Amino acid sequence: MYQTIKKRDGRKVKFDASKITKAIARAGAETGEFDEKAAAKLT
């Protein structure tokens, strides 16, 4: 898994998988296709 990521402005920050999980969960909830538990598996 990634340790750091490069932001659009060039900064390097620690990778935070919870942000990805939350975004996937929101998309799943919006479409009704899957829940937060499934989003965690996808992360």
C-alpha cells in the first residue's frame, strides 16, 4: 500500500485509506449499489 501521496499542489502527505473508503461509501450510498462495509473491502 502507498505510504505517501503527492497532492495537486506538489506537497507529499501521508496516505489516508479512510478518505478513500469514505468517498467510495458515499458513491455506493448515492447509487444504492453497496454499503460502507463493501466500500471498506474495495479500499
